[in-house]
Amino acid sequence: MAVRIRLSADELSGALAPFGVGPVREAIGLPEGSINTNHRLVTQAGTFLARLTELRSEADLEFEASLLVELRAGGLPVVAPLRTPGAAALPFVQLGSGLLSLFPWVAGEPERDQLPSASRRMELGRILGRLHRLTRGSELRRPNPYGPERVRGWLTELEATDGRGDPDVAAALPLLRRGLEAGDLSGLSEGVIHGDAFRDNVLWLGDRIAALLDFEMAGDAPWELDLAVALLDWAFDAAAPEGQRFAPAGPLLAGYRTARAPDPPPDPGALARCLAFAATRFTLSRLRDFHFSPLPESALVRKDWREMRARLEEALRLDGRTFEATARSPS
């Protein structure tokens, strides 16, 4: 959600007129994220988030909007986009070459501690478990937009260019290839997952989740992949000894198991494979979206790809049995 396109209040007022929120009084570009252009808007009807995408299709946005309505009806703390009036009732309007969506602004704060509290880790696991129970019975379907084939293409491109001439990236290529091979997702049970439960996509009010945001990556994928993505950001202790850095996974997995019961708990072997894939996938996407981005610092809050590489190194130290033992820690 980098600021790729600067939009004025007048431009936004005109484009968003079908939503009936009135003229935009204030528009502030938000440099966090990587793919879209986001603005915080203040209008006579309240405060909103305007999201402009030039990469996603109308079908993608309709799937996301329909999923959010379904999840909200099931009691999950999510925020659905506004729809235009009339028979079409679209969750977007056209703006130039992009599609512009409008979401109500949600009060809450993202997690800021280096290692979130056990209670917050447990609550996040519970929310993901509830999400999977709801989507398990959904008729909404979408192929995983960031599945193994796409991630393999990213890696092949970097290998062909020797890391785009960056020696640090070139040195990491064998590790990334190992991660992709270890992160084989074939044969795992699938359903619609969030796919991006990083801390900047979760807003908190105390120890309660006010909103789970950003369902752009939602689609059919192994259930354990959602947990693996969350573990990368919520349960990695860089100060712990090698082989124990995912020990804080225990509360998150406990919350998940409780919410999914009586369904079987996540399979440790599948979780270890998904963790290797997720760490590989996000190391590569951080390289693409941040490390090699031409955007200036004022338009993009960069994320260090090497932090994700460290998680991949740790993931490759684990197998199903060692991961199961590691994740039993009550910390």
C-alpha cells in the first residue's frame, strides 16, 4: 500500500461520488505496504480508507468483498468495502487505469512489541481458527494468487539474473531454492485462507482484535499456510538458540486448536512444510516489492528481506516432529 499515485482531495471526491460520502475534506497518503495506493480520507460522512489497485481484476475485488460480507455475518471482526448504489452495487469504481475501493476506517492499533504477548498470540490463533471454520463451508472460491507456481517464477527470474547483480541476494539464492523444495504444498487439505496475517493487518483494542484487514491474498490454500504466515511475524524469537526460535508458536496454535475443535489439529509435518514455503515466498516478495523498488523512501516504508531470510533459515532446521515439540512451549 505504498503511495504509487498522488491523489488530490478533488480527484478523490469526484471518483468516490457514487458511494455518497460527500466531498473529501482531507486526503493523506499512506506509505505502508507495497502494492496499492492507499489514502486516509475525511469526508462529511466520516473517515475512510481509499485503496487504488492497478494489479487486481474486478473479479478479485468482488471475491474479496463477498468474502468479507460473509465473514462479518459469521461474527468475524472484518471490514467490508462500501458498494455503489443500484442494481450493479459494485465494491469499486474506475479511476484511470485502476480500481478504487472505499472502506470504513477502523479504530485500533497494530502490534508494536518485538514479541507479542502470549494472550495476543492466542487471540490471533483463535481468530484464524474461526475464519477457517467459516470459510470451510463457503461456496466462494479463488485460486491462491501467490501459490507455488508464481513463487517459483520469482525465484527463477532472480536466478537467471544472478540476483539482479546484488551479491547479497545472489548468495541467498541456494537457500531460497532449498526453501521452495522443502515447502512442497502438494497433497495438503485446502480451504479459503487469509494468507497475509502479518501484524500490520491486525488492529487491536487492548487484547481484543478490532479488525483483521487486507484480504487481498485470500484464496484456496492449505489451512496450515495461514498459521505459518502468522508465525513468521508473531512467534519468531530472534534471540533464542537455533532450532528454538519458533518456540513462541505455542499460544497461537493453542488458540487455533480451540477455535477449530472438534476438527483435527493442524498437522505438524504440514505446518513445517508450509512454514518453509511461507518464509521463501515472503523473502522473495520483500526483495521484489521493497529491496528492488524504485519508489523513494517518502512513498514506501521498506521491509528488510534479510529478516525473512533469517526465518527461512530457522524453518529449514525444523521437521514435523521437531516443530511439534518446539510449538508446545507455553511461552
